[in-house]
Amino acid sequence: MQVFEKAPFLTDERSCTDAIKKGSLSFSLASMLLSLKHRSAIHALYSWCRWCDNTIDDIPKSETRERKKNAIARLRRDTDTALAGTYNDDNFVFRSLQQMTATYRVPRSYFHDLIDGMEMDVDKHRYDSVDELRLYCYRVAGVVGLMFSHIVGLRDQKAFKHAVDLGIAMQLTNIARDINEDFLMGRVYLPTEWLVPAGIDPNHLLASETKIWPIVQLLLSEANRYYRSGDDGFIELPWKAALAAKAARHIYADIGHKILATGPSYIKKRTVVSGPRKCLLLLKTLLQLTAQIPYRISHPYKRCTKQQEWSFK
């Protein structure tokens, strides 16, 4: 029996489940499609990712950069201690991370990459180029696709690229949805190389919905390009993991579709996908992946035994 399945910390598992339900109903719904052992591990991973995000976002904007740097340093220490198997403090997030990584050998560099992404939110409030934005999206989301893939397993490690691209697509969708909220926190993720030619001052980003709308459309076009790459990787996942990942993909992509359907005024109100709509997207996911059944029968899933560490280029 795997370590994470026989873990005595049932309260920690429940806390992780509560964290994903509170933090993201979309991811919580999609995770229900996973096998029980993978679901527990993914909930632990989500709880740690959410903790990292909140470490920065919950610090008041008025606080000094030094305090934010200290928070990042503490996050690195606690994470490294958990990855080393020596975490003893009273925090279910790091206890669960410790147990999860004792079972699933997720490369440590991925955790460091995500924390580096959190640190970018402290150090960088503007992104000059698309390449800089892509690096940020890899660190805070693409690397999560890699972690997910190491937990559930892949037929072929070539699919790591598709996992990364799916995470980048979701983060680009997040950025499009949260432009207003991020700006109020002092962050502008839209590349300056897009804004300046359009006559948009990053310091007055929301001054004109009409001007910013073509940039949003361009951003979502980029997201769709990455979604298409992500789609090529689902066949390499075990069946239940493919269902969960594809469901999350459809729900997130639907946010972008709603934004485009609403038009420039979308920025005044947070775009969400309703419960009934999510159910329809889950049905769509099931129907799409049912088409893979003949291939999966003729090519039974076998986890790739050599899952090498993937590096961002």
C-alpha cells in the first residue's frame, strides 16, 4: 500500500479537501474524477500551491518589500523541510506535502520553480515581453501540470510539454479574467510590448475598455494556442486522470469564451462559469474521451518508468 493511502493524518486530508473546495470549485469538481489515491495527492498539492499564492497575496500592499521577501524565504524553508521529510511543525499544508512527496517522487526543482513564480509577484509588477510573461506562467501554472503528470503518470514523457502548455493556457485565462483585480494590487501582466503600440499607459491600464479589448483578445488567442497543445497530451494519461484534466481544461477555457462573448464590458464584473454549465462541460468531456476507448483498449495504459525532469526553455 502506498504511503499516502495509509497516512494516519485523516484530519489533514480533510483539510486539504476543504482547501480545494474553498479555493476553486472548478478544480474541486474536476478532481472528483480522479482515483482516490491520486485525488488525495492532488488535493495536497493544491493546498500547497494555494498556500504559496496566499503567502504573497495576503500581505497588505502597504507592507515593505523586505517583509514579502522574508515570507518567501520562510516558504522556501518550510517547503524544503517537507521535501526532505523532516517537517514537524503544526501546519497541515506542509505535513500533507511531506507525505505526498514520500510516495510520488516529484522533482524538487518544480517546487522551487513555483516559489520563484511567487517571488516574481514581489519583484516584478510589469512584464516587458511575451517571453517574460510566458516564464511567469510556466512557473506559477505550467509547473503544476508537470507535478500532476508525475503523480498520475504518463505513457510517454514527451507529453510533459503538453502538460506545461495546458497550465500556461489556464494562467493566461486567469490573467484575462483578473485584469481589474490584479491592477488594483499593483500588477500588470499584459506585456508592455503589446500595450505601448496600442497607446495604453500601463499605469492607467483601465482608463479605456475599448483600447484594452484588442489586447485581451490577443491574450485569449495565445491561451487557445496553448490549449490546443495541451489537448494532445490527454491520450498519454490514465483514463481517470485524463477525465479530470480535460474537465478542468474545458471549464477554464469556457471562462475565455464567456469573456469574448461579453465584450469589453466584461472587465467590470468577474467572469464565472455557472454550476449547470460546468455539468454540461463535464458531459462534453466524457463524450470526447469516450472516443478514445478503442485506442485505449488496443493500447493498454502502461506508466512510463523513466520520467525525467523537464526543464523550461
